[in-house]
Amino acid sequence: MRRWQLQEAKARLSEVVKSAREGPQEISVRGEPAAVVLSIAEYERLKKKKQLSLYEFLRRSPLVGVDLDLERDKSPARDIEL
């Protein structure tokens, strides 16, 4: 990803946009990343990503099928003063 300072990106906006066709272009303000310019194709691809339901997320986990010991501790609760 190419990095542009804001002043340079403003002065060469058409080049920034053309370069975005090849990959994301990062724009920084005072040395800190502030924005990314994407091609429309990349933006549409990202926009189409469907959010998984919790069930689907858990089913795709690398831990599917791992036997976990989920038994509760059956020792009596401790006494506390209120």
C-alpha cells in the first residue's frame, strides 16, 4: 500500500485515484494514517461481505469438535459477611 501525505495527495489527486486501481492508497495527516482510497471494485467487494450469524461464526471456528471440560465446580459457595 502506498502512503501519501495529505498535501501531496491533494496536489496529485488524479494519480492517487489511478493508483487505487492497483491497490489501496493510504493518506496520512501529520504522519498518522487518516484515510484509505480504494478502487470502486475493491469497495464493492468489501461491501458485499455478509456478516455471519453467531451460529455460523461458531461453526467455522477452528475449535469445532474439540472436547471441552465445561463441568461446573460443585464445591459449596463461600460464606461472606454483608
